[in-house]
Amino acid sequence: MAIVGNPYAKYQNSKILTASPAELTLMLYDGVIKFVNIAIGAIDEKNYEKANNNIIKAERIIDHLSATLNDKYPVSKDFENIYGCIMQALIQGNIKKNKDELERALEYTRMIRDTWKEVMKLAEKGSEA
């Protein structure tokens, strides 16, 4: 990706390089939501190649999030289960080009993203005290 002359790309790159691990995780959740929304729009347009490509991008992010779970924390099992549900919905949505399955993946991802935001806010308040 050439970022030499593109100010937006420079900003995005800087945003990623300076983000905390928690912020990066939030960006990944937002990425899943973005790609699934693009896929849903592509299904409406009957552009199945575009839908497939964006679902695969979302699957890769979920796969990465799942692979980076730390088993020493009991909550990681809960995340693993949710990621499994999201992945299953993405796979079924892609195979069948079923928007309902993709909406289910969005619902789970938004839920976990919103929870993550709350955890970040609580952690920030705790560090200010």
C-alpha cells in the first residue's frame, strides 16, 4: 500500500501505529462490522464476488482475534465461544449468501465491540484514580 502521497492513508497508518492494544482490538471489531456491511450491500447488488471477498476479510479478523486469546484468563473461553458463533454465521452467510446469517454475525460483533468499549472506559477511569 503506497502511502507516500495520500494524507488519509498516512493518518490511518499513524493511527494504527500509535494505538494501544485495546484500541487495536476495537479497530478490529469495527473492521468486521465494516466488511460484513459491505458484504450485505454486495448481496443486495447480487455482486457475490464482492460479498465473498468482504466476508473472508471479516473471517480473517475473527480468526486472528480467536488465535490471540490468552487461555490463562477464564473469560477467554467466553470470547472463544462468541467468536465461534460469529465465524459460523459468517461461513453460513457466505455459503448461502444469506443476509440473515450476516446480520446475526453483525449483532454478535456489535455486542462484543460495545462491551469492549465499556471495558476500555472503565479501565481509563480506573487509571485516572
